[in-house]
Amino acid sequence: MAHFRTRIFQSWFRLSRSMTLGVRALVENEAGQVFMIRHTYTPGWYLPGGGVEKGETSLYSLERELEEEGGFVLTTSPELVGIYSNHVVFPNDHVILYRSRPGTWNQGKATSRGEIAEAVWADPLNPPDGTTPGTRTKLEEVFAGAAPSPYWAPKT
């Protein structure tokens, strides 16, 4: 059922937007772990983030998503890691990846209602089973020194 809902949302986005833009964040704790989430509506482990809505800046969108999904309140601007093509998911989709290291955020309470199935702090070099290919690719690039790619997910 979740796969069917995902396909409906993807079809709607394709028809209603000529380009989509999303934000994701590498939120790191003092132990060197990254915060990861599993949604209720689509399979896999992801970095927190989501779509940039009409009228939002990417940074505002990131701040909103981090508070919703993890209760994080940024205290300084995150580092820009890169902007990536995500054409495997949608034609003309892009993802902006930010990095928020320890000491650049405060922990509050997540405000999302029913969107997050599970959240964990994970070793970026050994993420949970089911981590999405794009998430895994970016973790390997940032934390394991893998060659950078302009694509979010590996091209199939």
C-alpha cells in the first residue's frame, strides 16, 4: 500500500511541477553518528529532509524539516555539501545536501505527526539495512572518501 501511495505522490509531483527541489542533512552527534529516519509512507532509511515548498528558501525548508523529523533547532548555518541531480527519482529533480556538525544544533522535540516510523543515530560507515542507494552513496562520499558524483543516487 505504501508503494502505491508513493507512486501517486510521484505522479502528482511530475504533473504539477516542472522541477522539484529537496533538501537533506547530515546531522552529526558527538559520537560521530548521523541521524537517520524511516518514513511511514515509503520504504528505506533516509537522511532527514524533504521538499522545498513554493515560497521557501532551501535553508528555511531544511530548518522546518529538521524540527519536524528530529526536533533539531539549528544554532548556526549548516555547511553546504553539494547540489545533486536526482533524475533517477524524477526527471529534473535535485537535492541539496547540508551538513550540521555537533555544536551547531540543539535537540528539541520532533513536531511531525505520523510521518516518521523510526529514527536512529547510525554509524555513517555502517548505516542500517534498507538505507536507500542515494543516502548510502552520499554517506560513502562524505565519510569514506568515495569519489564524488553529481548524482544523488547511482545511475542504473
